[in-house]
Amino acid sequence: MRIANLNAYKLSPTARGSAGWQARITAIREINPDILAVQEVVVDERALPRERWNSAAAEVIHDLAEQCGLTATARASSGRPHVAMAANGHRPWYTALMWRPSTVSLLPDSFAPYGAPDFWHGLTTASFDVGGPEPLIVASYHGDPFRPNFRADEALRIKGIFRRTGGVKPGFLVGDFNAPSAAVIDGEYYDDEWYRDQHHDDLEFQVQAGTIGGAQLADRRQAQALLRGGNMVDAAAHLEAAWRPTVGHWADGRGDPDPWGPRRIDLILATRPVAPALVSYATHRSAAALDASDHLPVIADFDPTAMRSTR
């Protein structure tokens, strides 16, 4: 089985039919995922009234999934949309889940969107039958870009969604974390201290309080909470894959200005019962992927039969 993530860079209804739209489709087809988490589907709130935001986003997500051989259709209930997506309730920025119906099955009524006040961006969750000993819960996450304290709080809320009394459910948390991992290999962080020599106005968004002008250490509280005690593992570090950046390939002047340089902030975290099932990890860096977004897709392959049951 393959799970992947793509921050689709401000994917709006007007993008359909563009070169960027086709690049996203090509990149996703190259990846050929069984489950795909997507972030940054965006509706222009100035162009559409609030009551149209969800339907406009749902159409984009549905069309993208369909053209990639995937689906995002979930049963609508209790005010939830018929597409597996979520926003924070105040702004039309969406996360979503897509999947290949020939290889995985969405569990009925398992789709659950989370919004404000828990998340700066919406969190999309659903459970799937992947042929393992029990269902797999998957969450598409987009971390708060501006507030390390909020990212730390979001991590605790996510931990609560995945928790089971005395343990953790089998699952994946995938997305644009907007912060580095806290995974360690041989006593060293898998992701370096990127900010040590940087000098710009955005450092407060990423650096530990009180360290600017000094050590300038990355704020890793978000990932530390999720990874503590092996509750989750970072797939890249767990498999000791070669380090590859997921952002920084778009130079200033294309997309949003980037003062950060190459970083790895798009992560695939697997919970403790899924960690033994991880087979491989990669950052997808094709011509289409480089054109599709300012974030590169990340991929993890796993063997569902090697998942551990926690029931």
C-alpha cells in the first residue's frame, strides 16, 4: 500500500485546466497512491459568498481526485459535506483526503472534519479498510504557519484523536506541518537546525522563544509531543531514508517569497502499531512535481499485514 501527501499550493477553482492543474495531476499519477492527503485547496472569499465556499472547494477536490483515478466521496451526514475535506470555519482553506476505491475502502461514517478552535487549518480524518488487522485512521494536516504555540496545541489535539485508552490507534498523520520534525537518529536530529545563520523578520514563526540572535533553535514542540515514547514515528527517520527537502525549490518571485531555504516540513508520521509495517519512504522530485507546487510530495509504502492490532 502507498500513502502520500501533497500541499497543492493554493489550488483554486480557477486553476482547473491550467498548466499547474495538469502538473498536479501528472505528479499524483506518477506517485500512484492508494491514499493521498492534500492541503491548501483555496476558495477566493472575495469572489464567492460564504455559503458557496464548501461547494466550490468540494468541486475542485472531486475533479482533481477523479482525474487522478481516485475518489474523495464520503457519505454526507450531520452537516458534513459529501467530500472528505475540512476547513477552519472562518477562512476557505481546505485539507482533504483522496483514495483509490479499488484498493482501499472508506469505513462508513468514519469521515470527520475538524475546524476552529482546534486547528488553524481544518483537519480531515477518515478510517479505511486496507486489509490489515483493524482499520487505519488517516489525517490530512496543515499546521499553523505563524504560531509555534498553536502548533504545539494542535499536536495535542491530534494526539487525542488518535489515542486509545492505554495506547494509540493504527494510523497515519500526514501533511504540511509548517515546522521541522523532532525525530532523532544516533542522538542527532534527522532535520538540521536550519535557522542558525538566518536573519529576517519571520524567525519568530519557527524559532524557540528567546533564542533569536543566539542559538536560533527550531521550535520542535509539535513533533516532540507526537513522537514522544514512540507514540508515532517519522517514516523518513524511522527507515533512515536519505534526507531530502520538501520546500525551497521555488525561488523568490515564484509563488510566495521564501526566506527559509530548503527544509523538510512535509511529514508522514505513522503510529506505533503501523511503524513495523513501513517499507519505504521517498520525496517525489519529478519535473511535474517541481512545477506542481512549492511543496514536493512525500510517499511511504507499507505492508498492511505487518500492522499490529491494539484491540
